[in-house]
Amino acid sequence: MMVLRLAVSGAGRYGHSIMPLNACQPLPDIAGFIGADELPDGPIAHAYAWWRGLGGGAVPPPSAALDLAAVPDSFLPHLAVTTAFRADGRVRVVFCGSLSALAAGSDPTGRYFDEFYPPDMLEAALGFQAAIVRDAQPVFGQDQVGTDEGVMYHVPRIGLPFQGADGSLDRLAIVMHYQPTPENFKVRLRVFQDRARLLRRELRLVAL
């Protein structure tokens, strides 16, 4: 399987500034911390405030509190809910908001990651999931997604953990804000269908 190297800023406390990522150990580096007040305004900040309002903190809130009918409209279209990362790499999409599905090119609800992600993106997707699960804490990422022609999207994202009745993580809420670059604003890149790849990623734990 191809090894993807993710570039991040700074060495962080979890390892080297650049490290391999593969399905056996999809653990990208965490480049330090970001404060809640530093999160970009809009869907990302609203989602974090929602998670904290559900009781999120040093201990994740219960997944029973993840009521899609009560999710604020300010970030619902950008939201995806998945099962928690498992060591075998099988992660299933429970819900996908309309704007996330539009950027993807299809609605992956009910499917496993390895059934729809292109190979170049699968490892990156699993890595983000694993980074959240590793510390059971919110992770903020800034991605650049594109093709060989260049960057097509800047994608700030936040991953928010939820725990089941037994105390283990069983749901992750991911909010992705796809932002086309100015030169490609009129070009719709379908991430799952157009062989897009992750060009750059920086991950930070959200300081509680």
C-alpha cells in the first residue's frame, strides 16, 4: 500500500514534523494546540461550541446526545457523523450533510470509507479519524485538497468525539468547510470522483 507523507508545521509533542501514514498506523503528527478562540468563525467555531454545550470537555459527551434533529443549521450542511475509528480501518458514515456530499460528489451515508474514498485520500481520512481517537479530544485540521493541477480547496475541519455507554468512543462528528481557491471558484472538484488528493495538512489539538 502506498505511503502518504503529511507535511505539518512544527515538531509537536507527538513525534516528528513529517511522518509516514499507512493503514496499519494512521497517526499523523499533531503540531501543538489551538485555542477555542482561534478557531475560524462560522461552521467550525459553531460546531465546537455545540460540542461543549453537550458536555464536551476532558471527557467526551455521550453519543446519545448527538441528536441530528437538534444540530444547528449553521453547520449541519457541513457535518458528517461516522462510527469511531477501528484498528481494522473500517469506518462507516452514519450521516453526511448536503454541502459535504456536494463537495464529495456523492452521498456516502451508510457506506464504509474503503468503499468510496480514492486510494490517495483513504489513508488521510483514516489518519484524521485516528488522531481524534488517540486522545479522545477535538482535533482541528487545515487541509489543502487538489489534483496535479494545483490546490482546489482549502478545507478547515474539526473532529469531535462522542462516547458510548461503555465509555469507549463510538461516534465522531466531523465538520468540513470546503472553500474553493479563488482561481478555481467556478470549478467543482468532486473529491470522491475526480481522484483528488491531500496536498498538505496541519493538525492541532483544541485546547480545552
